[in-house]
Amino acid sequence: MPIEVILPKVDMDMETGTIEAWHVKEGDQVRQGDTIFEIGTNKAVMEVEAPATGAIRNIRAETGVPISVGTPVAWIYLDGEAATAPSEPAAAAATESLARIDAPIAQAIAIPPTASGLRATPLARRIARQNGLDLNTVAGTGPRGRIGEADVKRQLQQRPCCAPQDTASAPVPAVNASQGRLQPFSAIRRIVANRLSESVRTAPHFYLTSEIEMSAARELLGRLARRHERIEAPKPSLTVLIARVAARILRDHPVINASAEGEATRFHERIDIGIAMERDGDLVVPVLRDAGGMDMPAMTREFARLREGMAKRTLTPAELGGGTFTISNLGMYGVDSFTAIINPPQGAILAVGRTVDKPVGRDGEIVLRPMASFTLSSDHRIVDGVAAARFMADLREALESPEILL
């Protein structure tokens, strides 16, 4: 009998999902492990793989329409099976099929070849599809000739700018000679747009900015780098140091680590800090779980793991959602200061600008000191001005004397 393809549950609190894009069409031959569609939740977009080898038939789900978890969206017919319309799935068959694809799907693992014998990672397939590149023209350098992200990007760099592109499987941007190019939102961009629009509509933001001297923090980072080298831990970054300091002082400021929940405030027992990152022009926020219980080596290792997983698209929705506080550092891009939009339902987000030498007054003299701008955006429904000001005062003290907390 045909194998059901069911909308999987890729997050603990997920009840519905949306198919953002089908990678196959009616009648296509697929092999077990091939990416067949992308599923969007309120946290991330994941790729779902075929649970069996055969022909895709009876595709029922449309893109962009919310679907309940466990709903059959298509069937895979094995070789020799008649392609008839299946009856409603029995509970046992649904449970069996769901078990095969219910686990969070890794997005950049090696997958079996397609019917044509082509081997490529899902990330390589996505980049090729978005750029109209035929993967049959790409030489894979991975195990057994598997095509990876670097192989696709190398081929794109070598492709003439005027080469025709096969855009049958990708959204076609509308072009107007007088108004420029119209590019549809990516699935992740739609999620970000919806969440941040919700935040602006529902959360009354207010902002506090402090200029903090970074001399002690810079010196400490140098010493930590030498220590981490001895214990074979990754080199610590300023972002990790700020996350470590914030995690410690949030213990004394539970309202800054809280979330709005209806007409109530949810005080979290754990401190889970999201770190805003950029990936291919999209915003993603991996979360340092239980950041308050980590030391610097552990936090540095976890940050490096999340950053690598973000780049390779192997992070699950559970690693991209559920934070209690967020840090967004744009200082490495030369940004002096900025205000950030709160990631709902969190109550606050910390925006970090670049560190630059500025003249400041010290002991009656004007001296140059490395200064950085920190701006806290708070949800005024749960955070008052004085509470935010006290947090910023403790943040200043901690960063100007970080060894007190470390």
C-alpha cells in the first residue's frame, strides 16, 4: 500500500504548519531522503525528506495554507503500485508514517541520490533553485561526489552574467523597467516580518541608551583567549562576553527576563539568551539555553556550535525559539548605535554598537577611552523605566569591571 507523507511535528509546541514550497510535483520519482517540501512554523523553515522511495501522488496540501500536524499531504507509491486515490489513512498507518518523519529534520545532512543519480545537500539544492542553476552542471567535491554549498557558489561565480536561467521551480521576480525588480519574501523573511510587525503593534516599546567603557572588557577578552587556547576552547568573542555578563545580571532583574502573556507577566525560571545572526540576508536567532548556568568556555563552545549550525542550516526550531532575552550586536558592521525591535513574547532586547575611542572625562582630565553604545528596548506593559534603568546601571558596572561576575 502507498506510504503517507504527513506534515511532521518539528517543535514541541507546534500544532499547525505551512508548506512554504514543494520541491516535487505530481508523479515525480523520489528516493528516501530526498527533500520533498519546506515546512514553515512560527519559528523557522525546515526541509522535510521523503520517508520512502517511489512516485509522489495525490498531493493534497497547497502552499501557504496552515495545516494541522499529522495531516497527510501526499502519498508515495512503490514500484508497481497502482496510482489510485487512497482512502483516508488508518490510525495505525498514520502513526507508523509519522514516526518516520516526526523528528526534527536536519537541513544540511548528506542525502541519498535522486532518481537521476545526483547527490546534493538540501542547502545546495536550495541555492541552485533560487539562482536557476542546473545541478547537473555542478561538480561535487563531497563524499562520493556529493554537491555542497561551496560547489554551487563556485559554479555561480563562474557562470556568465547573461546565461539563461531555469526558473521553473523558483519564484520569478517581477521586473518593471521604471520601478526596478520585485523580489518575493523568502519563507524566513515572512516569518520575521510577521513576528516583528506583531511586536510593533502590540508591545509599547521604550528605549534606554548607555555609553559604556570597554577597556576592562577588551583586556579580559585577551586573557580569556589565552586561557581558552590552553584548554582547547574556541576563542571568545565580545558577543559571547556580553551574553555571559547579561546572563549573570539578569538573575537580579527577573522582569527584564520576563515575557508578556495575555494580561499577565511570565517570569522565567531559566535564562535563555537569543543571539541575533544573519544568514543569506535573513535574520535568525539561535538560543543559548540555560545561559545563566554556563561558564565562559561552555558558552563559547555552544555559541560556536550554534553559529556553525546556523551557517549549515542544521539547527532545529527548538534551537531557534523559546528565548527569554535577546542580544543583537551590529558593532562589527561599523554601526555606532541602533534600536532593536523586541522578539515577541520577550520583554526586552539589547542592541550593541561598535566600540570606538572617544574623549571622556576621567579624574578632571580629557582622555581617550574605548566606548560602546548599548540600547535596551523594553516592553512597557511589563517593564517600567526605573527597572530598565537599574538593569542598564548594573550592565555598565559589570562590563567596566567584568571579573566581578566571571
